[in-house]
Amino acid sequence: MAAVEAVQVTCDILLKPYYSPSSPPHVLHNAEFPLTPFDVANYNCHVCILYAFRPPMPDNAALREGLTRASRSKRRRHPPQGGHRAVHPGGTPPFDPSAGFLTLHPHPAEGLEVLLQVQLTRFSCGGLTLGLTSHHRIGDGSSICHFLFTWAKLVQGRDVGTLPFFGWSSVCAPRNPARVEFDHLGTEFRRKINLSKMCNQSFHFSKEFIGKLKDMVNGGDPSRRVSTFLSVLTHMWKKTTFARRLPDDEMTQVRLVVNGRQRIRPFVPPEYFGNLVLWAYPKLTAGEVLRASYSHVAQVIREAVNKVDDSYFKSFIDFGEQLKGEGGAEIAATMPVVGDFLNPGIEFNSWLSLQFHELDFGGGLPAAFFPPGLPVEGLMILVPSCGEGGGVDVYLALEKSHAAIMSQVVHSLV
């Protein structure tokens, strides 16, 4: 990669949502809403993503105007200062996550809790990198993806399509009488631990390699359809367990995101804006993970996911009532972490269905897309590859000693 000779920050501004006489403020403008139980159970941090686009790309003014218009539909869940958005059209070396996000963590504005920040980096070739951080408490991946596509459509002057659905009070309403049927305090919330030093890695799996994984998961029966997500997860659970050199009798688990939009009855619209995910926890001993067939490990994963159904989500909503006025802040501070030395595991998130990689501001699909700087040991994110050959990319954070072993075995099918 060629060195960047000069980097210049051209502006650092705080954008306000755009309103006009024909489009007055949304009913939620300057309103304050409490966090839902799903928000409280999620990570209290910003999530970063980074795009690279080839030329031609719309100019900064067009991107800025589209962002201000899109901000009218982005929810404000905190006091007024919490709903601000920032855009940083500046310059950083290409594909350097650490440099690219220095100005985004934290935002330099005094006294502001910024929920969404955007950094635009222009290059002499006409290319553009777009760095974004969004606080996880205001929305999950589905919500942020909907917001990004709304922004892109507005930049192109297209109809935005389906507007976001802000029906928190109806979706998260407890049953009467409330019935907490599962141990949510011991599942979604637990004691924090100190995490060891880790490093971030990325691996590419070609279409051919994924095909081999699917054959191993379906037991050689091509009539049994197997998803890329399940195949890659099964493989990564095995390889991570091997890289950690765990004793055979050590319990290990996967923390696996389950989207409530497809689970809750009646169905929740896909454009629901907020957090609406819980987690499945397939568990096996290290010896079972390593020695069992791919098809057996995949079946354990399926069974755990199937348990996180409509009744489980509604039990969690009822449990959320206990967070109100009963030490909810203290419970929120004990949100779960993975990589627990008492129960080693991984957290696996698939972005294959979220279409982040199809974001288009009018100049074409991204040349690259990835989540830089994963903050939690054991966290893995699966994304479609932007390369011409297709396939998928896996981004993960592991303890340094484990990461070295992972690099050696991750493409082995033995």
C-alpha cells in the first residue's frame, strides 16, 4: 500500500436533522424514550463499520444533505444531546481502522453524547472511505442497515420505501399477567470479567471451501440444504476450540444472535427500529466439539436456536418489567461477555442477510466492507466478501497466543 503523503481534515461539523414546511419534525423529535429490555441487554458501546467505494462518488454536500434528511427517521431514545449526529469529511490512510477512527472515539464536542458519527475520507483518485460508528443501544444490525439504505436512497433522489417502525411500546409490551418462564438473569445477564490481550484477524473462505463445509454438515446428502452461516459457524467453533487447547471435559459454548423479528408472533415488521435480538447458547465439551462430526455439531446449534422462540422472547419481555425500579442499572452493568475463562466460547454474528455489502450511493457497490477493531475476545462477524470471486470473510478477535494457532488451522478440514 502506497504511503499517504498528505492528510487534511477539511471540516468537523455537527449535523441537525433537516425539516421543511412540507416535512415537519417527526412525532419523536426531541422526545425521550426509555430503553427496552432488548436495548439494556445489548452492548453499551459503539459498533464500527468501514466502507471503501471506487469513483465516481457523490460529493460531500450531497452525502451531507442525504444524512441530514435520513436523520429525521433515526430514533432519539436519550435526552436531546444524545440524538446528535456528526459527520467528519476528512482524510486518513486507506484501510487503516486505528487511524480512521481516532476522531470518532470520542467525539471532540464538549458535553455531547453522540450516538452516530460518520467520517468521509476523499482520495486523489476519486475514491472514498466511509467510517461509521453507531451506539448499539439505539439499534441492532437490521436497524442500522435500514438507516444506511435510507441515506443512500436520499442521496440518489430515490423514494426511501418503507419507513422505520417505532412501535416499541406495542412490541415490548409485557403480557398480563406477566410470566417469566426462563432464567434470563442467569442467561442474558452475568458478571463481567477481565479480558486478556487480544488481536483482530480476518479470513477469507472461497465458494469452493464453503461447498466442502456444507458437504460435511449435511453428511454427504446433497438433498439436505445447509446454510453458509451454519456451515461456517460449525467450522469456526471447531477451530477456535482447537486453537485454545482446551481440556476435553471443558464446557464451551457459542453465543449466537437470534433475530426476534422472525420469531415473535404476530410477526414484527422487518423495519422495526431498535434492538430486537436475543441469543442462543449451544453447548458442548471441548472434546465433543473436536471429535464429533460436523453434522452433529451443526444439529446441536440448530436445536439451541429453535429454543429461542416466541415464548422465549415474550418471557424476556415480561422479565424486562423487573428491570424497572428494581436495580435495572445494576443489572445492565452486568451484561454478558464471551471468552469467560469459566466457560470458554465464541460469539458469532452473521451479517450475510443484512445486505450491508449492497449499499450504493449512486457510484456502485463497495469495493470493501468490514468491521474494524472488534472489542470483545471471542467475537466473530461473518460478512459477504466484496471480492470478485465471492465467498465470505470472517472477522474475529482472539487472545494473541490462540490467534497464532488459528492462522495455521483455520483452512484445515481435518
